[in-house]
Amino acid sequence: MTSRYAQLLFTPPVQLHQEHHGSRRNYAAMAEGPAVADRLTAAEAAFAAASTGFYLATTGSTGWPYVQHRGGPPGFLRALDERTLAFADFRGNKQYITTGNLDTDNRVSLLLMDHPARRRLKILGRARTADVSAWPAAAGPLVPDGYRAVPERIMLIDVEAYDWNCPQHIQPRFTPAELEEALGPVRERMASLEQENARLKERLARAEEVDRAR
């Protein structure tokens, strides 16, 4: 956990609960440090680039929180620099709850999951939208070749803080592509054994024919 993450989330009510449960001393030490926004490292940038989806939380003008899933091919979410995340916001059901919430409160929270490796990354930031034409060419293609979704806007997130969370209670889950990659060698081995079995059956049949001919 970064000091900035602790500074933003360990509010006085949170600290009272930490005191009650005996964890305040350790967490108080985590909050020490300059009150400056975190900078993304290569680890966070790589984790974001490999992601095919994440959860994005905003707060509406009535105070109700809202959590929405955002997804796309690997690379649709990426770090433009050490302070900024960006993703192609593809056309959906046209409710625009997240977009509308940002008009009154630009604070967001992201949860990125890697189920196979049992890792999760939580990010706090401030979001803003931009036209698709504003996508920087240096960042690479906005939409990969062959991906049929239509980007409506770009979402830019100025990162305030992040936290790598523990793997506890994360159940390993795998996509069809990940399963195919893992099962590929097994299927090749099974095919090889089936061919070997067929050859043995053929040899056995020939031997039986020889025995009957005697």
C-alpha cells in the first residue's frame, strides 16, 4: 500500500475502527509520507495493458455509488505515462450513468483483477473524457484490428494512488483462450496416445490373423 492511498482512504471514521480492532498503529505508519500523487511503475503499466476488463466506481449527484464493468481486448486500458491511465470507452447500452456522474464528481476507483494469478490492483484517480480524435498516435491503435466495438470516447484518469491487494479469497478463473493455451499440450499428448493405441490395436489384429491362419 502506498502512503498516498492510505492518506486518501484512512478517514477519521476509518481510523476509529482501526483503533477498535488494534490495527491503527501499523496503518498509521503507512500513511506517513508526502501528500503527492502516486506515479505508476512498469508493474502497474504492464498489469493494465494485459487487462481485458475492470470495475469502475463513480458517485452520482444524489450520493449513491455506482459500479460499472469496462472491458475490451488486451491493451484497451493502458498507461499513457506515469501519471495517466486511458481507455477506449466503447459504445454500450446508452445509459451514461458513469459519464453523467463524472459531471458532478470526477473521483473514481478502479479494480483490476488477474484471476489466474490471484492478483488485484486498486486505483484511485480523477477521470475526464475526451473525443476519440484526441487519442495520441504514440499510444498505438485505439481499437485493435478485427475488434468490432465502436469507441464513443476516451476516458483519461489522472492517478492519485494505488494499492496491490492480497490474494486472499480470489478464486482462480480462466478465459477460454487461457484454458486453450493450458490444455493444448494435454490434447497433443492425448492425440499421440490415441495414435499409438490405434497402432497397437492394428498390430494385435494382424497377430491374431496370423494365429488363426496357422
